[in-house]
Amino acid sequence: MKMKEIKELTTEELKTALVENYEALTNLKFRNALKQEANPASIRNTRKTIARLLTVQKEREIKTQNN
């Protein structure tokens, strides 16, 4: 997901996307350990997506605390 797409998500959609990406990361790591994953870059991309989601979530928390 791109940052623009992530910022358009609602808070609930953001939480759902985080859960889905954490599950996907777990599955990718498991498949990689079993040498079944053909594209190891997908692990890195999933981690970056999680970081983006957490960044937007933290920005929103700070914004609500300041208001």
C-alpha cells in the first residue's frame, strides 16, 4: 500500500489492515523458512507496509492528543 492510500483509511480500516499485514508477514516468514517462498522481497515489502500503517496510526494519536 502506498502512503496516500493508507492516509485515506479510517481508523478501523487501519487496524484491520495492520492485523492482516501481521498475519501475512508471519505466513511469509514461515514459508521462507520452509524454502517455499519464491519472492523474498515480499517480506521486506510487507514490513514496510506495516511500518507505514503504524506511522499513520501514531500521527493520528498525536493529533488527537494535541487537540
